[in-house]
Amino acid sequence: MDTCPPLHQATAAAATNGAPLHLDLAGVPFMDVSALHLLLDLQRDFQQRQASLAISGFQRQPTRLLTLTSSNHLLHCTPPHNLVSTLV
């Protein structure tokens, strides 16, 4: 809850400028629904502006959250820490 607003504000600027953005979540061992909502909102914002958003580094618990909510197919996850290889 504490980190979502500043993260959204920082990444929204990149979406507005149309600049590509890569989020590395390797240091995020836990993610709740607030963070998932933030990532899905960011994905939508970047798609609407035809900007590139890539997300990598999903650890076990965030991966599980994405799977349980059927959200894993909605986010663009990139190697080397791609969601598909994490699930296998």
C-alpha cells in the first residue's frame, strides 16, 4: 500500500512520454492485490499510449498471485525472469 502511489506516479510519467519502461521485480518477494492492480493499470496505460512496458523478476509468491487471479496472461513478462519459466 505504501509503495503503490509513488511507483504509479513515477511510472505514469514514462507512459505519458511514450518512453519504454522495464520493471524488474526481482527484489519484490510479496505482492498483494493492490500491487497487482497497479501493474494491470500500468499495462493498460502503456497500451493506450502505444508505449512499451516490460516486467521481469517475478518471485514465487507474486507468480502465485498472478496465477490464482488468472492475471498472468495480461502482463508482458520478459526474460530472464519470465513468468512462464518461473511456473515450470
